[in-house]
Amino acid sequence: MSANTLRLNVTHYGVLVCSDNEKLGGVLGVGKRYIDVFGNERKSELEEWHIFSTIYGELPSKEDLDTFTGFYISGSARSSNEDSKWVEDLKTFIRTAAKHPSKPRVVGVCFGHQVIAEALGGSVTVNPSGKFVLQSEKIETVDQYNRLYRAFRDLLESRGSLRLLESHEDCVASLPAGAQSLASSATCQHEMIQFTENIFGIQAHPEFNVQDMVKALIPSKLAAGKIDKAGQKFCEETLIEPLDSAKVVAALKKFDPKRFAVLVCEDAEKWGGKDHIGQHFKTLFERQDDTEWRWFDVCAGELPSEEDLAKFNGFVFSGSHHSVNDDKGWIRQAENFVVSLSAKPTSRLVGICFGHQLIAKALGGVVSKNPSGKFILQTEKVTATKESGVTSKLFENGPINVLESHSECVEELPPKAETLASSSTCKHEIVMFTENILGFQFHTEFTAEECEEKILPSLLSHNILTEKEGIKVQESLKIPVHSDQVNNAVRDFLHQ
């Protein structure tokens, strides 16, 4: 599949179908089952799903690894140990996904679970009992584990055991290096495995329901000689117990590694340096499930590489006392980064004040002195000028109050950019530059106290503001601001 056919602002998932079981609807039926179970209820608006006939040799392309958020590898009546080209090609895909800088999410179910283990260096053998396992089974979760995503951690900690549907002849016998086993059962030692930070496997079938077992799996396994009448009766008896499939599905749907970076453009000592600024932005915008936050000293020439554009979900350009119009090499490099990211809209970018102006200039806009000719340091009322899903909640109760500190602002927008909000001192307070790039002229990371203690004294000592103007600033800074609401909007945008 070509990445050029994908819609922007839509999350893309793939189902790698390894079964053509006609009782389950063939390849399309199996694929649709995964979409129905794991897809968003509003998937036509928010998600785009693609079914790959992997059992017939169809696999995602290298470009798909850059643009898809995740892949599900289905179960199969085949063995991960069989000597067939499609199985070997699937293992190659898994190894590529494990090392790919974008770290797409991969979830393997039953056969998918086993083939991941094989691909990454583990081993798969027939069930220890030598018998086909077809039943509802109690799965015991482990007490100790390394860092997990919140969804899995909550699942494991909320229940000591889970009951799920099983249908398998093989199971994972030994783990690949670095993998951690999260659950076991009487018939399988490794029921759930966190293989890598972006690859997870489950031996059971959370996508099946009791009717699937009764109408499709029991008859087919009985006819194939995998189970006998006694096995049929035993399976049917276990199906009376309530299942935890929905809880497991919910956890798997939330399994989504997220990485972000703060591009620090401020080198004035009073702001504490790169680590302090980066950590502060992380605190404002992170979610508990985020995999990684890093920061780059842009003033020192540090910027994410081309490879990082695929690896990171989002970036934040900080403010700065420098001007985007300064003739400095690091500013030109930062502009080039913006241009590169705009051409690969799989990552989000948010610019704050200087960062906002930098984006505008990099994409063809104009940044100049404030229209008043004065330095703006005050609490400002900002009003929405255009309806947008990004800011609709932010302005649902009318204009917002924000902290401003800038001597320049965006005078002319780049092509195709749209202003979402403005104020009496700045026409372009919030700008949607592209579908994945958003800018704010004001500061959400400051407090009024910081403005008064770290910015105002310098402006007064350099005669940029008069004493009278300084008093007005102090009075203005007493007005409550909506920084928390803005930070929530930024967080939501970055994590879309």
C-alpha cells in the first residue's frame, strides 16, 4: 500500500490475516472481525483500517511502517514452525517492525503471538500436554514486571486472574531475549508477552465469543480430529464461566507507544537551561502512557534527525529571547527542520511564542515588530476567530485570558495557514499552519510570578518599559489566566 493514498488526521491500522477459515468468513471475514472488535466506534471518522491477506503473501510495505500506527496479526490453523514463504516473510516483517524507528504497534493473537516469538528468537512447540487446547481458561497474571503501559498495568493489577477463550495446538516454549511474560495458565506458560516496547502478544483469543466457539471452532476441530466427544463436552462446560475478553480488548486498544521531544530555543541562564525547560514542558504536556520525552538544545545546534521524524509522535518548539529574524545558523537549521516536518505530516508540531513565529517564517510567513511598537508583557484576552476542532473546547465559554511576552509577532501568514484566534495586540494568536502544525503566540508555560520576577525587571532596567508601564504590567498580571485549559488543548493535539 502506498502511503500517498492515506488520509491525514486519520489513524491507520492494518490486520495481517493469517487464516482463510471459511466458517469465520475467510480472509475478509477474519479481518472484519478484528476491525469490529479493536476499532473505534467512530472508526470511519477517526480510523482507517486495511486488511492484508498475509496467508496469501500480502504484507505491509516499508512505507506503511512509517504511516501506520499499528498492526494486528491474526490467529491461524497453520503453525509458526512450518516451512512456507509467507510465514518466513511475516517473520521478516516482524523483525523489521521491531527495529523500525517509528516503532509501530504490533499485536499478535494466538498464531500471531507465536510467530512473533519465533521471529524475535524465541521458540514454539506443541502444547506440553500434547493435546489441542479448546476451552475457556483461567489465566493467572504475574505479580512482578518491568515498566508497562498503563492499560496493561491496570489490567494486571485490577485482577489476579482473567478468563479467556483458547484454541491452539502450539504455544510459546521459550522467550526471546528481553521479552517479559505477563501471564500463564495450566496449559501454557506464556499466555501474554511484552516482546518489545511496541510489540505485544497474547495466546488466547479475545476477538472470539462463545458463539464462535459453539458454531465454528468446536465443529471444525471435532471434524478435523483435533478434539473428541469428551473434549467437546469439556469445552462446552467451560463456556459457562463469564469471560474477561472485553477488558483485554480495551487494554490492547490503548497499547500505543508515544514519543515526544521538546526543542529548546532558550539559552538565557535565568530559565534554568535545556534540562529544566524540557522537563517543564514534559510535565505540562505528557500523558501517563507516554514512552519517552527528550529535549534538544536547539541554540547549540541540536535538532532531531530525519529518522526522528518517523520515531517521534510530536515536537514542541519553546519560546526564546532571540528573534527569528536574527542571522544565526541555528535558527536557519530550525527553520529547515520545520519545512522537513511539514512535508512528512505523520508527526505533530506545536510552537510557543518564538516557536510560533519560527514556524510562520519557515513556511513562508512574515514576522515583524509588534504593531504598537512596544514590548507586550501582560495578561491578554484572546478571542476565537474561526471554528476548529482543535480549539472548540478551549473557547466553549468565550474568550480566554493568557500571558503574553513578546516584542515581535506574525504579521503575514504562510500560504494555507489559518488564524484560529486573535487579540487586540496580535492578529494571529493561534494559527493552524498545516493539519499537523499548530502555533500559539502567548505563553502557557509561564506563571504571572515568573513574568514579574524574571521578565519585568530586565525590561525596566533596559528602559524597554517605563516605571508607569511596569505598574500597569503588574496590575495586568493579577488577572487569572486559562493556561491549564490551553495546555489541555495542546496535550490533546500532540496525542491525536
